[in-house]
Amino acid sequence: MEEQNNENQLNIELSEEIAEGIYSNLAIITHSQSEFVVDFIKLMPGVPKAKVKSRIVLTPQHAKRLMKALADNIQRYEQMHGKIKDVETNALPLHFGGPTAQA
């Protein structure tokens, strides 16, 4: 039985560079019939130009599994830490509502 369990295990490697992660405060999602594309962007206050920091391409089936996994994790997070405040984002927050810095 132990051999069968070992065959079903997946060994995932995580390099130090990838383990550091990439900060993103904006995601743009597009799709075609065969794939979903998620662009993760870091938008900085007062900077009108932002670069895509990471792009993930998913099959429709994987995108749906990701959506369900995110919903499950958000539900568990909110049970432990309280509701996440949902903010209205009709426009891109170029200044994040704070004062403009001066040098």
C-alpha cells in the first residue's frame, strides 16, 4: 500500500527566486475559447505606466479549478479573520486615495 501512495505523490520544487513571490495589486483576465490569460500587474501611486510582472496561461478547466480553490481559501480566511472588505474599483486607483508625495 505504501508504494501505491508514493506513486500518487507529486514532488514540487520551489526555487528561492520563485519563493520570494511577486507583488501584484491588479490582475487583468482575458480569455479565448481555449485558454484564460491572467496578467498580474504592480500599480504604483503617481506612476501612470505599469508593467505586467507575471502572466499565467490556464486551460478553461484549470481556470475553473483555480476559481473554486480561491473561493474555498477566501471562505476559510474570512472564517478565521473576518470578512474581507470589498471595495468598488470602477477606475484604476492611480493615486490610491492618498496624498501626492513631494521631494
